[in-house]
Amino acid sequence: MCESAVYLVSGDERTLVMQEAAKVMIVPEGVVCLDTLGERKLVEGAVLDEANLVKHEILLKPGKG
């Protein structure tokens, strides 16, 4: 499978947002994560920090503002 875990990273704290995201979209409100079953999670105010495709991890961080 090609899904990735999505984490919100703030300082040393790392919070799992979605275990197996199939799609990640940047939207004006933040970041939307979708899984293969259609579950949708919006992480308001977040921005993409890193996408590590080898580790199947996508790291988000709080946006500025």
C-alpha cells in the first residue's frame, strides 16, 4: 500500500492525525487528509513541513498567524 501516516508536530510533541492517509491536500483553511474509506480530517491552520515517502510519513506544523 502507499498510504502514509500524518502527524502534527509542535516542538517536541508529535500527534497522529491519520494513520493511513491516501491523499493530503493543502486548502486555504489548512490541510485536509483523506483515507481510502473516505474519512476526511481537516487540520486547521496547519502547513506541510515534510513528506518522507520512504518512511510513509507526512509531517505538518502549525501555520504562522
